[in-house]
Amino acid sequence: MKYKIATLGSHSALQILKGAHDEGFKTIVICEKGTERPYKSFGVADKIITVDSFADFFKVENELIEENAIIIPHGTFTSVVSLDKMERLKIAHYGNKKILKWEADRNMCMRWLTEAGVRIPRMFDNPKEIDRPVIVKFFGARGGEGYFFCTNADQFNEKIRNAPKVPYIIQEYIIGVPVYIHFFYSQLNNELEIMGFDKRYESNVDSIGRIAARDQIALNLQSSYTIVGNIPLVVRESFLPEIFEIGENVVKASQKLEPPGLYGPFCIESIITPDQKIYVFEISARIVAGTNPFIEGSPYTALKYNEPMSCGRRIARELKLAIQNGRLKEVLG
Amino acid sequence: MKYKIATLGSHSALQILKGAHDEGFKTIVICEKGTERPYKSFGVADKIITVDSFADFFKVENELIEENAIIIPHGTFTSVVSLDKMERLKIAHYGNKKILKWEADRNMCMRWLTEAGVRIPRMFDNPKEIDRPVIVKFFGARGGEGYFFCTNADQFNEKIRNAPKVPYIIQEYIIGVPVYIHFFYSQLNNELEIMGFDKRYESNVDSIGRIAARDQIALNLQSSYTIVGNIPLVVRESFLPEIFEIGENVVKASQKLEPPGLYGPFCIESIITPDQKIYVFEISARIVAGTNPFIEGSPYTALKYNEPMSCGRRIARELKLAIQNGRLKEVLG
Amino acid sequence: MKYKIATLGSHSALQILKGAHDEGFKTIVICEKGTERPYKSFGVADKIITVDSFADFFKVENELIEENAIIIPHGTFTSVVSLDKMERLKIAHYGNKKILKWEADRNMCMRWLTEAGVRIPRMFDNPKEIDRPVIVKFFGARGGEGYFFCTNADQFNEKIRNAPKVPYIIQEYIIGVPVYIHFFYSQLNNELEIMGFDKRYESNVDSIGRIAARDQIALNLQSSYTIVGNIPLVVRESFLPEIFEIGENVVKASQKLEPPGLYGPFCIESIITPDQKIYVFEISARIVAGTNPFIEGSPYTALKYNEPMSCGRRIARELKLAIQNGRLKEVLG
């Protein structure tokens, strides 16, 4: 094939590059100096381009264009290429670039979710109004670092002092289990697929429960939310009809808010409560690292496909089909 | 094949239908209106029959019989088709129908476990006797909703007020990790197989540990046990001999209590304590949703089979072998 | 092939034997009387040798040698064959026997980690010095039984009374999430591979978080760390370059401390903190049970290999390649 698939060496690059290979593409990975090893070791990259920092992406953009590379965005890409620069991107980009600002700006994200009519946590504009558990989240895909939990204005004021100096939201903390829902929406056949589910593995909240309550209190233990990994999950089958509906409503809302809307892989970040209500607290409008447990496909893709179908491979498949049918422009944006 | 495989569209239907396809059966799914989408999207059903409510199952029973359908029971089926109606079932039914009342009535289930000689938690007939942590569980497969934890009679009396008005048991709460053990017992060759292990993902108990103890107390947080999903697991290999023995004892006891006994897929719900004791607190006498992580087979089925062998596929394999050998009647009941 | 693969029937034997079959070896498992069933049921052993106790291993050593068996060590093997006896082992042994004393003696293990220059928890020689949370760990691979948590000398003195009477270390308890890193280092091509990641499932610490803090305190709940199973995991991709480096430094240090050093499968036991620091608290210098979720390979081996590649199969592959190239002696030791 004339085209190659390229991505930044981080986040879900191994999956993206492997999936591209499986569909017959040559691959290129752009690595920060000293981080090339995984891409060499796992044999997923036909070419490695080294930069001092991902911020130098634009210095190698022309080289990528000469290679006929299509860039696949992921969480590291969207946090590195600032939104204003995103519009200056000249390289072929898989997915609707304009949608990415809707995930980066948490207020816009909440507007999107409201437009989709899904159930969302309450948002607090003023810390003084905090009357229940809340989580304070900062803008951009930062891997959860700095997020904090509090239950009133005093706690908020104490904890915000040591927090990163970037915009944030104050979001009701819903008591229930986190479920990350992975979708793929095809721009070619307008079909929505469920690709799988995971839960994050966050430091320290996913291990403080291993310390007895009495000891936690003696230690004055506080919670933090740095993402360290992901654990595979399946959900109760009776939730699936509603989950399809949520995914569809999010896509439809995006088509209205930012035509041609969201397509390709995306993730709905949810909490499911004891009374079986699904709260959506975030959208990631591109592949998420929560699909990494499924490099050989998930239990859900195994139902639909006769071969291992990761989210990364599904992207490459979509690009291949688009190229074969002369519709490539429809999936670049 | 003359026969088709049918099931209700919920619980573990995707796995059952996919498994049936893999073994060459045509499939039928009965869906409640508005819930058909997953079965269409994943392409596992050759025919979808829509009903207003699963309670209308008997209205479509004749249609299923005309299709030569064999119905595969699962947790939704056993909670929808009440036990007295179960006996009036005319459609071919995989497994021993009569065994299902032994799982639905928790007292009978405890009698079964006692007969099997496995280690069980203490049961309390009278709330006044509660002298340790207990969990109060309601009858039927209700996905854990309404279950509650308490440590004395006062807490019990307070919490029982808001509970569902159905029969319940008061069961000692064993401190240890939950392990759900998936078995398959073949009526054709009298062999017991271990199909895999999972842990449930319950709201809110599987996330309250993410809230620091001090905050939990400030919020007066209470535990609840609604099943939201399942997480795959393997167990320490040295437990396997004892686990085989438990499974075998449960099958043998069932053959005595309700001939021809339990066969097909079943689940032993257990807690394993720090001193490596296995407590059994429940049996599910049919496929459970805890096998859904293993639609492509589990690490254990991968040892025994040269192809992906889910529990759903194992059922279809058994039916195929029974049909091929003129022994179908032996696995219907 | 002339050679057979043998191991003790426990720990990760199913995986080792299955992997040996996949690579064309005949297999032998040595079982304690009454524990043969899993090895029969899963069909992984061509021959089962029964002993009264694993301590009788030396009574069957000659029989194994006559069969041209190569023994694969795992956690049960290293805890059964005491270190002084290990040196008297006459049977062909995969891996560097001498390295095993470095994992069994926790002080030597810490020296090894220090030599490797990796980040380690603080060690306390004297209980009186305990000024932060610590975990007290006993020598040998004992499945975590008896380990305890404390935060000061008084708690230590109280808990040490009921502890096993064997040597122990007092190790700083790092607050963060546990991540078990599985490596394979090939002595044939000097390549280091990442085989996957898991988290342990420990009784009771992995379930006490399911009990509300208030109830935990009422029950005076204490933590314990008995390993019951394992849960598959992937880690944030940006950690992989550092993880490769840690693995490489551990191998290099071993080559200096105990030539020819560590090779074959090994595990780095780590905690990753909220500020993304990786603390290494242990090395297992042979296959660990944490690779058992990956009998069909992990998401990471799926990247590198075109077939399911468990750690057990990787061992057999290495032996096959060594035999084919007349280099068997290099991987026995």
C-alpha cells in the first residue's frame, strides 16, 4: 500500500502499530529519545523516528508526509499537540480533528454529554456549593495526576493549594463502580460497535483498600488517581442495550455540535451505581489506553470477528477499506 | 442440523449463541422489546423473537418447539420462569430442570452443600443470634440487589426495613477473597471439567475501597452488592485438586438428592480465607455470567482444548455429541 | 526428541507442561499423592510420578534422569528443594541454580537490587526504628502467608509473636499499586523480553476494601497476604522503557554477582506510586504463578509472536533451540 500508519511512541502505540501490520500497512513510530526500546523489542515499527521531545512533532511532520503517513491520534498526541496547533496540522490525520477540543475542554465535554441526553454527575461552579463528595479534575489528558477527592469547601481549599495550576472542574463523585466503555463508530457504514470494557488501575486508589481502615486513618491516607494500567472487564449483558444507546446518542450529538461528528474509536467513561444507573463523566474522542488489554481482541470483538480484532487493528481495517473504496478523505479530518 | 439452540436475550446469551454457531447450530434469541440490538450487532442470532416481557415466554414456546429449538437456561431464564411453571415447560430443555429449585431456594441449596460435605458459612435462623459479620441474601437470581451486610441484630433490624419483601437467609460473612469456580459436568462421559474462574464486579463494594477510610466514615458509607460485571482470574494451582473434589462432591450429592442430578455447566461460589480454607456459599446449577470473560475460552480450557472453548460452546458441543450418538434425551430434562 | 520436560505438580506446572507439549516435548509431572487430578484432567502430562511428599523428590531423581528429563524449577520447587540440596541436584536443571539462593535469602535479594541500582523500599534492621508503615516478610516462597503490616515497634512486637519462626525482613510499605513484571532473558541470543504483567489476588487484603470502613473498625480487621490467585493487567505504555531498563539492570547485576547470571523467566515485584515512581521490592529468579493468566500468551507476547506464547512455552522454545543448536549446556546450570 502507498500509505503508512504513524503514531507517537506512547499510550496505545504498540496496539495501533500491531493492528496496522495485521492489515498490511507499513508503520512508523515517533519516539522521544531513549524510549525506542519497546517498539524495537516488540517488532511493531518498520521505522523509528527519534525526537528530543514530542513537542518537536512539527519538526518531523514533513518527513512523515513524504512517507505518505497517516497519523493516528491518541491521548499522548492530543496532550502534546495543543489544540491551536492541531488546526495547523498538515499531515493526514485519522478522525475528526475538531472533535478533540470537545474532550480537552471539560466544560465543552459536559455540554456535549448534556446534548446527548445521558445521565451526568452534577457539576459545581463554586467550591462553596460543594454539599456532597466531589472529585476535582484538571483539563487535558494528564493520566489522572493531581485529581483529588473532597466533601466540602474547606477540604477543597486545602487541597487546591498543591494542585496543578491549570483549569479544572468540580464534579460530583458518584458512588458506584467505574466502567470504561470502548466503542468504534464507522464513518464508512455508519455502524456503532462495542469493542470492550476495562477498569483503570490507579495509584493509589486501587490499593488503599488493601490497608485496613484503622491503619488508613492512623496514616491520614489521602486518595490519588494516577493511571498505572488497565484491567479487562465484561459487563452484565442486560446493560448492553442501554450502552449502545448511550454510544449512539453521543455520536449523534457530536454530528450536531461539530460536523461531521465523532467517528473511529472512542471511550465513554462511566460509573454504574448499585441501583443500576449509568453515569457518564467523560468522553475520550479517540483510542484510549483502556483498550490495551485487548491486543488480541476482547470477548466482544470475538463475537463479531473471525480474527483477533483490537481497536488498533479496527482503525487500520477502516483505513484499508476507505483506501480500497476511494473514500479515504471521508475518514481524515 | 435439525435442532436449533435458543435462549433468552440477556445474562450469557451472547456466549451461548456464539458457542452454538461455532458448533454448527442455527440460533434463536428471545428478546424483550427494545433490547435486540446487541444480538443484531454481534451477529450471533439467526432469528430474533421479540416479546413484551420475558414473562411472556410461554406465549412463544410453541413457535420455538416448531423450530426444533432446544432452550438453554441461564440466570435470567430461571428468575423469569417461576419454578412451578418450569415443570410445565414443554420445549426441549438442556439440563435437569428439577435441579433448578435447589439453587432458587437458598435453604435447599445449603442442604445440598451440607450433603456434599463441603465447608459452608454458618447460617443464622434468628437475627437475634447474629454474633459476627453476616450477609443477608434474598431468594432467586436477583443480581445481588438488596443484599446487605451487618454485624448484629440492631443493624439487621434497621436494614431489613428497606429490603425487598421476599424470603432471605442470614449467612456468616467469611473474611477472604471471593472466587467463582466454573465447572462443566458431562452426562455423556461422566467427566468433570474446570472451565475457569472469575471474580464479580459489584456496585458499590468493589469501589468503596477507592475512598479513603476517613472519608467513608464521614459519608457514613454502606456496602451494596449489585453485580455489574466480571473480571477474569486464575487461582493458585495447589488449590485445584481440592476444587475438583468440591465439584465432584456437589455433583454426587445432586445425583442422590435429585436424580439424575446436576449436569452441564455450573458454578460454585466460594470465599478463600487467609488460611487457605475454601468456603462454599452458593451453587448456580446452570451457566453463570461469570463465564462471559471467556468467550474465547479461559486459560484452563486452553489447556484441554485445541480451539477456543467457552462454556456456551461446551454446551453446544455436548448437545452435538448427544445428537450424533442418539443420546439427546439423556441431556434434556 | 530425546529430552523430556519435567516439573513438580503445583505452582505453574500446567503452563510449563502445556508449553512443552506445544514445542514437541514429552512431559513428566511429579505429584504428591492425591493431587494428580488436574494434570490428568487437563491432559498435559505424558507421565505422572507420584510421591508421598515433594520432599521425596530426590528419591525419584534417578528415574527422571533415566527418562532424559530436564527439570523446570518454579516456586514450589525452590521452596521444597532446600538450597544446600539444590547444589547436589544431578538432574539437568533449566536455569542458573546458584541464582536461586539470591531470591530465597531476602537480604541477598536486597543486595542484588541495590547492585542493580533500582529504587527499593527502605529496610529496617531494628524494629525500634520503624517510623512509617512497614510490611514484615518471611524468607522463602511461602505464598505470602504470615506476612504482616504495622506502623510502629509496638504493633510489630504484638504481631511477631504469632508469626512463623523463620528469618524475616522489615520492609517499608510503599503506598501505591502492586505490579508484577514478567520477563524472559534468553541466554542464547542475550535478548530481554517483557512477557506480561499481573496483580496478585491476596486473601484478605484484596477483599477487605469491600467492607465499609466503619464496619472494618468495629470488627478490628487486620490485613493478611496469602496468595490465592492472579489477575491479568496491562501497564501504561509510557512505563515500558523504564521497565526494560530495570529488567536489564537486574540481569547485568546478576551476571556480576553470580556468573553466568540470571536467565530464563523471572519476575520483578514492584509498587508504582502516584508520582509514577517504580519501587522494586523483590525478584523471583524463575517462572512465577503470576504468568498463569497467560497460558494463551499475554497482550505483550501477542505483539512479538505469531502464536500463543506463554512463559512456559517460551522456556520449552528456548530448550528446543538450545538442543537444535548444540547449546543445551549453556541453558542448564
